[in-house]
Amino acid sequence: MFGDNILGIKLPINTSKNIDSRYFEGEDMKFTFNKLEDYIQNFKMTRINTPCQGSAFAITKDERYIVFGSREGRCGVYDYEIQKFIFDIDLKIGSLWTMEFIENDKFILVNGASGAAHKYLFSDFSLVDQFNGHTNQINFIKISSDEKTMYSCSDDRTVRKWNLESSSYEAEILYTHTDTVYAIDLSSDDKFLASGSGDNSVIVYSLELKKVIATLTDPNDLVWCVKFSKKMNFLVAGDEDGLIHVWKFETWEKITTLAGHTARVRFIDISLDGSILVSAGLDCTIKIWDPQGLKKEITLEGHSGWVKCVKISLDQSKIFSISDDRTIAIWKIINDISEIIPNQNIAIELNSSESSNFSLICDINTQTYDLKVKQELLKNDLKNLEVISYSFNIFKNKLYITANNSESNPCFVIYDLANGVKENEKLIKVKKNLYEKNNSETIIKHEELQPADNMDDQLININCIYYSFLFPDERYYVAATYKYLHIFSLPNLSLFATINNILAYKHAAVTNDGLKLFLTGYENILKAFDMSKLLEIQSINLEDSASLMCITPDNQYLIIAFKDSLNILSIKQLQIIKTIPDSGASNIVFSKNQTSFIYSLTDTLCFFDLKNFELITKIELNEKIESFSLCNNNSSIIYITGTNVKILSNPLEINTDEIVIYGNLTNFYSFIDYAYSIILNENPLEYTPEFDSWIIMPYHINLMHFYTYYNKIELLKQALNNKSPFLNSLLGYSPLQICLENGSMKTLDIIYESCYKRLNDGDSWAFHCFGDSLISLNKSGFSKLHNFYEIAFIKSTAPSLPKYCDDSLILPIYIQSNNPVTDINDFDPNYFISDGKSIEFVRSAFKLSISAGSIKSLKFLESILECTNLEIFTTDFLRTILKCKLSAVKGFMVFQTIIYTIYLICLTYTAFFNKFVENNQISVSENSNDAISSWVLLIGFIINVLFFLNELAKMNEGLNYWTNIWNIIDLCRFVLFTVFTWAFYFYAFEISPVLSYLEVLLFLVSWIRGLTFFRTFEKTRYLTVLIFEVFSDMASFMLLTVYSMIGLSLLLLFSEKETYENVFNTIGFTYMTTLGEYQSYGKEVSSFNTLSLIIFTLASIINTILMMNLLISIIGGTFDRIQQELVIRDMKLKAEIIFEIENLMFWKRNMNNPVFIQVILPKGGDNEEGFAWDRKIREIQRSIKTGYDDELSKQIKIKNNNIKEILDSMKKSNEDVIKEMFDSMKKSNEDSINEKIKANNEIIKEMFDSMKKSNDENIEKILAALKN
């Protein structure tokens, strides 16, 4: 029911579905997280607060009512359906220790401190019957299947049998213990009783034989609970020490002891199928166990007091518990489909095919299992072989063994694991005295030896072979001795070549095509061999001794495992591209789809992404992994631990649409609590790093997604510092994408700074995650986006790369590559010379899709055009990308320009011809040129239609299309030219002179649109921009000019008292005076009256002088602005041109594969005139700003320190002053009080003396009177 710390929490699997992102079409990020919230809340513990400390409880069969008892003697009923207490009564029988429902929940038996068993009617808790007999409190009762018999145990040390039909029957004492009997249980067949006692023993009693059949004395302390499994295959007991003892039924031999509780085990329950055991302890925890002890327990934490009782629901889906903390808790049980295959022999290695079969090498045999039928299929006997080393071929399901045979001769054995037969066995032989003659050579090619050297064969000493391996293509078999590496050709096992093993090679790796061999030995040197030429091609020194080597399925990378790290090397360059720390792997397995790999540490399986070598998830198994493999089409992971083989589901190959959580199963409920606290936005929440590697499938989501979605900034910071897995979800949402979707720029800044720190620490893959979110980043206008683009190129530092290229070579030159390492063989070798232009190689820090015409390329271009952070256009990265893309589509642009030029020629020729016809210079019916003009116009019309189709293709941009003025102009041009063509062919120009104006308008629109094609060329692009900007800036000027002209015209008209017929002449005259002509339209200045002359003089100053100077100023300002923003405008214009061209390349829409961009740049970056100076100026500005900011921060810090010192000084001074004032006031008050006391004392003394004197006088008078 649950597995080896692999969480497979799910509903029944629909194996017919192959889950991918398409299955979740229609779901968005919010919908996904809503589903996860519901799931997590479903597994969150349900807490029911009770009015008293619980000591026992019982549940009705329909699980609607929960009845609980307490040590105070109270009994309550909770209605689970309406979530409410409906009954609470004091039964007045003392503490209640045990209770059971009978007769379909009509009655309930309640027992406890009174020593009597009480039978109550459940509906109103009226007493129905009472069973007396025990002389002390009853601790536990069990009811027979027919509900006619009750069994009880008591502090009076007896176990008794009761007849429930009537209390008049006297209870039968079955047997006794020597101390208190705390618990009993009845077997499912009603034939056996088991009891646990304070005498540290468990007694098993046969009800049929009526005698004790076993006394189990393994516990060293009080036994508080006992339980039979429902299938009667084992018995368990929990004791005072927190131990759970498991015995095999009938033989009573000890199976295992489960240790985990830190205090008394108070209660135990077992599932119906016996797969899980649930225990409650006084350590306030509940634990879920594998009764065989083969799996780590799961701990449920949530109670704050002793847990007295625990029960599994009838449907086996929930756990109910009651505690001293006055609560009842309900927990949903997690399920898993992992399996354990016990193995009687010591397992050494395992292998699996793509089917459901897997094979196991043990110390004396090989075993083949089928997971579908769950049984052993074949067994190959290895008793007659002394196995030295072995290799698997998972595709052919074969085992290759190097061993000593029964005659102690070295042999090579091939086993067919599918059929369980030995295919072949050959002795391993080499040429006698061969190596003495060729000892100085690194590689000895045996086919090149002279006949005289081919002497008799001799057997290799098997004791010298310390490992062997097979080439993936099965061309060669290699056996390594301490002196030589023997390479044998297969299938004949003839010696092909020998490599001098002067370094004592201990690890080897071969590319999947068998063309390259890599060896490393005790001297920490890695050597590469070309097997097609049998040549050593490269050698490098390693930092440490390698423990494992393997090659990725695509033959791009060599993975070398060291004691504490993994190094990823490029096969082509043997250059380290990434180091994974704290990861000394003992075994590495690649997924079938070549997207990930798994490696094992001591007790942990780590899953890594092959695209960026980033951690996906990590699963702690809490037991040593000897070996592991994949099977069932990668859906299952098999691993060896001890003498057992365990099978668990592969988290990256989920075949269900239900939610599955993978992590360390023992902490599952803690993970649920932690995730639920994030959802509820509880603060403060302590960061728990152990949950970083957990993953929620099939959504491919981890806690990093939760931190960003729920805006837990502090937790996100700590997770990033801890280098938590940074994943793309199934629907493409990375934590970065989530914060972009939510518009959280603060979170985005934290992610950026974390990646930047990783980059500075030497991790060139730090920004790899940004590639998937590049479009959203551009659209966000992130304030540090230009900083990101500044570091988006990473220099290639390989010493083997060329330093110079031909001076005539136009840079930059770029290629697209799947490899992050620059390989000189990917470029044209003619580029490079020994002396010339200095160059450097760079690559993109992430993969991106820039294939011209692809959907992602168009979206990228669109995003940078929408970006509000225009500084990105000044970066080397974006400029290089745009320049390379422009060079890729330039031919298309030139072609388009030529086509438009032909269109203009056709239009011009036809218009001239039409004009000659209108002027009767050419007769249409008689001139032979009419046919030529018709064909020319037809060509122009076809081009016009092609351009219109281009416009239709661009309309998929939506509303953005209609915001571009050039698109509107193109549509108008199409309509005008279509009308023009119709008019030409039907001679409409002769009928309607209005069409002549249409001809003029068509010419105007076509020639204006033609200006945009000058953007194609570098030298005219700037002038084109300048012209359009000048016209844009002149709009307001023209409005003022027209306004002033009309105003002057009206003033002149009224001052000269002209008639309204002369209005247009006056306006025309005013316009001509602006141009310097003072006699036109039948008017001259000399004929003006005095008032008109004054008005004319003022208007001339305004229109002719001020307005013209204003125009010059506007054009100058436009020029200055264009100069300042030249680079940005130029790059943005390039992006627009590229976007326009790529939008036509519809046949490339699906070429969206992301690649690394490898670029050759001039040394020091692109030095193109204009851009280089602009970049330097901007760098200086940024440097000054940074320096200013740093200096400002420094000054602020100094001032803050000064202020702090002043405040501290003032505080101290004030404290001293206050203390002095207080002391002075205290002293002053004390002096004043003392003086007042002294004065009062003197007054009192005076009064006392006066009273005494007066009294004395009175007494004397009285005495005198008495005398008299």
C-alpha cells in the first residue's frame, strides 16, 4: 500500500492514457493551483475538538457517528455528516478504556474502571445490561464475529469469556497472566486469542484446544497492545519501550522488531490486506509501518498529547485517532504501488529491458523476473563459473560474463536472458610473446603485425583481469589487465588491438556509435581514443580519482563521477561545462526519451535534466542502494538493497492524470502541512529545505512554484540560495514565468539577482532558465533586462580556439548548435588564419528559438518591439542576434525591394501611356504599344495582388495590424491600383476625368510606400528614419502655419473690403508671400491701403521669418534627437524589418527547436562605427552612475554613522543630564523632607513639652486640691 519513501498518492491508474501537456489543454496556471489546493486540503488532517481527554472511541459501520469515552467517565457522540456534537453524557462508571458496537450499531458495549461491562442502547445511552465478574478495571474487550461472545482482559490479570445473550451467564476465566493484562485480540476466524501483559509477555490461546499454545517473551517491558493480521499470517504487539514486535503466525518465529516510537505504543491496528500497520504512541505520534520491516515508517504528527487509540476505516482510506489533547483526528491514508521481491541470494547487479522483465545477477546464479506476472521466469546457474566482471545489453536482453570456467580457464560467456540459455562460451587468448616486441607502443594493432609475430596463442591469466566491458554496438569486447587493455572483435572473440595499460585503467566509457573510447586510471588522467583509426586523440588531467564514467545517449557529454561531485564534459572538446557538487554517484541510468538521467548516492536517487543538468527531484530511500535500473518502458525503477529487490514508480514517467507527490514518504504529512501553510499565507513560516526536492506530478511542480505563486518572497530567497530545483511545469510555467504572469517585479528581481550570483560564482548555466521566459521578460519591460542581455553572451575560453580570422571576413558570424561548447569544426575552416583580425568566440547563456519564420522567432521579435526598456537595443547580445537574423533574411528583403521596383516601373509606364492617350498624342486603337502597356499593367497588378496576400498574412497580428500606418497605406494602395487597372482596361479615364485624380493619389501612395524599402540598406536607413521623423514632428508646425495663413488672408480680405469671390485668391496670395513672392493672384503689395500694409507687415514677420526659423529649429531638433537615439532607433527598425519579412515565411512556422547561439565576434565586441562609440558612451554613463551611486551610498553610510554617533552622544548626554537632574532632585527632595521632618519634630516636641508642662501644672493643682 505504500512504498519505499516514494510517494505514489493517487486514485486508480488509467494506463491507457499517455500523459503529456495536451491532456491538460484548457487548464491555466490558476486552475492548476486550485486543483493542487484541493488536493493538499484533502490530505490535511481533519481535527475535531472534544470537550474532554479521549481514552477510547468506536465508529459506526457507516462512519457517520464517532463515539468517544474519556478518563473522566464522560461519553460523547459526534455526527461526522453534519460536523457537530449531538450527545454528551456522564455515564458515572469511572474512566472509560474500551468500547465496541454490536448488533448493527444498535447497542454499544462500554467498559472501564468500574470492572463491569455495560451494554447501552446507542440511541439514548440507556443501560440495557451489565456484565459483572472482573474484580478490577477492564482494559480491553473483543467481540466474536457472530456478536454472541465477548472476550475481556483486566487489571485482575485474567482473560475472560462472556455470553452476550444474557448477563446471567457467569464469565469463564480462560487463562491468567502474572501481571495486569492490558490488551487482547481475537483472530479473524474466532479460533485464537492473544493478550499482552505487564509481565512482559504475549500469550496466544487456542479457543478450540482451550489451552495456551504460545508464550512470547521477546518484549523487555510491559506489553500494551496486541493485534492479529486479518489474514492470520502474523501477530504484532507494542510495548512500553516504544517497540513493535512482529511474529509469524503458528510458528511464532520473530519476523522483525519495528523501532520508531520514543515512548509507549498504546494501540495498533492493521489493514485488511495486512500491507500496513498503524500504531499510536505516548510520544504524541501515529506511525504507518510495513509489517515486514522492509520499508521506512511514515510519521503522522499533529496531536499535542498522548495518542490513546487509532483505527483504520472500513474502506481503508482513512485513519481515526483520539488523544489526551482533547481532539479526534482524521487522516487520509496515502497509497503507493511499489513492490518488494524477496531474494534468497546476495544480489550483486541488476539489469532491465524495455519490457516488464528484469534480470538479477546473484552470487551463484542469474534470475529473470516478469513484473506483469510477478514471478521468476528463468534461472541461469553460475555455480560453475568464477565471475570476474559482466556487461548487459538491454536491447538484446543478453548478459556477457568474463569468468573462469570449471577448468579454471579464462572464458567469455554469452547468456540469453530472455530464453535462459547459454549462447556461447569462448576461451580468452592472446598471442604469445606479442607484447615484448611492441612494449613501447601505446596501441598495438594486431592486423598490422608481421606473420613472424603471430606465434602460438596463450591464455590470459584470469587473475589479472579486473574488469571488462562491451561496446554498445557489440563490435568489441574489452578485458582489462594490470598491464594491457585487450580489445576483442565479436562474435569470434579474435584479438583486434591492445592498449598499453601503463596507467592501470580502471574506468572506461564508449560512445554509443562505438567510435570513441575514454579511459581513466589511478594517475587521474583521462585519455580519448578514436576507435575508427585506433589513435589516441586527446589527454587531460583530472582533479581527482574518478569513481564512474558514462556517456549521454546523444554522444554529446561525458559524465565523470568523483567522490563528492559530478563533472559534465563536452565529448568534442573534453571541456568541463558543468560541475554538480555533493553528488558522488555510484550508478547512472539514462531515460529512454533521453531527457533526463538518474544517479544514486548512498541512499538517494537523484533525477537530473539532460537539457541543463539541473536537479529535478531527489528521493531519499533511507537504505543503501546497491544497484538500480529502469524497466517497463522507464515507468518503474528497480533497485537492490540488502537481499531484496524493490520496485517503485518513476516520478518522471507518470501514466496517470491524478496528482502524485514524490519525496521522502516518511515526511509526507509534514510536507502537506507545510504546503498548506503556504497556501493560507501564514506568517512567519520557517523555511524547510528538505522539501525543496519534492515534486508534484504530473504537473511537474515543486515548492519553488508555490513560493512564487503565493508571493512568499523570503522563502523564495532562501530556496534560491539553497539552489532548489528550478523547473518548468508541464504547462510551461517556471517560477520565473509565474512571477511574470503575476506581474511581481520584486520577485523577478530576486530571481535575477540569485542567477547573477550563480553566474559570478562560475556557473555558466545560471541563466539557462531565462531562455524559456524570454518573450515574457521582454514584454514585462523588466528594469534590469538590459543588464541581463549584457551578460547573455558567455565567452568561450578553450585554448584550442583560433585567435585570428581573415581581415575580409564580415563579422559577426553565428551558427545554431545543441552543444553549449564552441567547436571549431562547426565553422568553416577557411575563416581562420594565423595572423589577421583578432576575434573571440561567445555563446548564448541559454537556448532560444531564432529560426527565421518560426512562431517563437516571430514572438521574440514582437516582444522586443513592445519592450518598454529600450536599453536592450544597445546590448551586444540583441544587436548581434538582430544583425545575424537580418543577414539571414536580407536576400528576401532585396528580392522584395526588386519586386516593388518592378511594380513602380509598371505603374509609371502605364501612367505615361495613359497620359499620352489623354493628350491625343497616341491613338489607342491604332498604336501597337497598347498591347505592351496591357501586359505591363497585368504584371503590376499581379505584384499588387501578391503584396495584398502579404497583408492578409500579416492580419493574424490582430489589432496590432491596424495600428501600423504602413499597413493601412498598403491596403489603400491595393484598392487604388485595382481601380486604376479596371479604369485602364475599360477606358474609364476618357469617361470620368475624376479618375485622373485617383491616378495622382495612387502615385503618391505608391512612391511614399517605396520610401520604406530604403530601410533595407544600411546607408539609406538613417536618412529614411530622419525623413519620417521630420514629417512626424512637422505636423504641429503645419497646423500653426495653415492657421496663421488663413487668419492673415481673412484680415487682408476684410481690410481691403474685397468680395467673397476673392477669398481663394487672397489665400493664394498669402501663401505665395510666405514663399517670398509679393505679386500673385492679381494682387500686389503696392496697391494695399495703410491698414492692409500694417497687417501684411506683421503677418510677414510671423509667417515668413518666425515660422521659417521655427521650421529650421524643429528639423534641427529632430536631427539631434535622432543622433542621440540612433542606435536604439536603428536596431528597432531592423527588428521591424526582420519581423515583417519573417512574417511571410509561413513554411517555417514549426521550426521552434531551441538552440545555443555560437558567435564569432571581433575582439572586444562589435566595433561598427557609431555603435561602438555609443556603447562606450553608455558604458561610461553606467560606470559614472554606478560610481556615483556607490559614492552616494558610501557618503550616506558615513553620514548615517555620523548621525548615529551624534544620536548616541545625545542619548548618553541626555541620560547623564537626566541622571544628574534625578539625583539632584532626589537629594534636594531628601534635604527638603529631612528639614521638614526636623521642623515637624521640633514643633511636636514643643507641643509635647507644652502639654507636659500644662499637665504637670494641672496635676499639681489637683493634688493640692486633694490635700485640702
